[in-house]
Amino acid sequence: MLQPHYILDSHIHLFDASRAEGIPWPVAGDLIYQTYLADDVEKALTPLMINKAIAIEASAWFSDNQWLLNQVNQSDFYAGCVGNLDINSPEFSKQFEKFKYHKKYLGIRYGNLWGRNLKNICTQQSVLQHLKQLAQANKSLDVANPDIELLEAVLSIKQQLPELSVIIDHLPNIQLIDGQSQYLKLIQQLAQMENTYVKFSEIIQLKHTQQRFDVALYHQELDRIVECFGGAKIMFASDYPNSEYLGPVTSIMQLVQDYCEGMSQTEVDQLFYQTAIKAYSLTIEVEAK
């Protein structure tokens, strides 16, 4: 595989299980119910030649937006963070005002987590107005844990707000009992929308047990995503430390590198950093090697 000129991990999590007030996720007893602060994650990822990372919210508590921002402000390793504000709340505009001027506050996440359902609210004018505020501030919307309804919601939003940068997290992990043809039609439509991106994250499936790091098991699904969206709309994401449920982050990184075998230098660079820079409107100077 050709080596990327730079690596930007577009999806990691930070949290502190030792906090007096606790954390909403992960829960006590989980494998990763530990402390993963900015310095901890940086030390874990830099040996993998990862140059920068983006921290994604791991809490629905409003106060944790500031906590996460404080964490990423500690180090240049972090390109920024994606927070958590409720676009269905009348408090959204006031809350967003507090963060939208921070360079490292890149946007928010909303989707199938924290008991929310984007499909149920995506046509409401108040919600669309809040999302328009995101776009006007040059901030992004991550959507989490996709299913058919979430993809339908994204399509509806993009038809109303084509200027909004929307990033679909964990698309390779979508669980489809049926609806394969509907899924294909949706991702084909979404791929035609400007400013719509996909993360190569949560690729590995535990159902494959001992062979789960064999890239051949995932080629068909990954190929389908690449064929629809093209390299310029797909970005690398480790999902560390949530990825620890699946296996070592080194193995997850290697699987993505294995998939890139045969790609051009342009395609490799798009996947590992250029798409993320564009999707999150980052200013990062990358020196040619």
C-alpha cells in the first residue's frame, strides 16, 4: 500500500470514568469504563503515525460540550471536537451561541443515540432552522449509528439544506435485516448530494470471531460504499477507544490499510486526511513527503 502523506483520525472519544459526577457512557463494568483523556489517547495513537484526531461527543450532558472542548484545547494533536446539542430543543440557539465561535468546536452529533430519532423531527421548521444555523457558522452535523430511517432523515435534510456538511458515522456497521435494495437506493441518492460524507469506522464485525481482521470479509460492503460515494467523500476513523470492543486499534488500522492496497496516492490521501479536512472545514497544512 502507498503510504498517506498524513493521517487524521476523524473519530475518537474522550471521557473520564473517575469523575465525581460520573459519565453517561460507557457504563460501569464495560471493557472501556476507564479514563481516556486527551493525553491518554494521543499517546495511544501517535505510535500509529496518526498526526491529528477529532474527538466526538460521548455524552448528552450540555456541560460536557465545554469539558470536551477543554480537552482538545490542551494539545495541537486534536484538530477539534464534535459536541452534543439538541437540535429539537428551544434552547439550541442560545447553547450554540456559546460554542460556535470556538475554532476547535467543529459541529454537533445527532442520531440514533441518547434516545433520539432524527427521522421524527427532520421536517420540523424549528429543527431545520437550527441546522441552518450550523451551516451558516460553517459547522458540521455528524449522524450516528445509521439505519434506513436515519439515512432517510439525512436525505430529507440535505434536500432542504444542501450547504450543510453532514457526516454519516459508522456506515459500514449498518444492520440490515432486510431492505438491501432500499439501502442501496438511499446511499446512491446521498452520494449525489454535495457536502455529504461517510466515515470508514466500525468496519469489523464480531460475528466473524477469529477471522474478523481479514479484510476480504468486508470488501463487498466497503466496495459498495466506495462505488457510491467515491474516495473524495470517505474518511478514516478508528473509533478509539470504543474500538477496543472489536480488537486492538493497531489491527483496525491495519485492516483499513489492507483495504487500500492497489489504491492510487490520491485515493489514499483522500481517505486518510483530505476528506476529513474538507468535511470539517479544517485549516491544516500538510507538507509533501
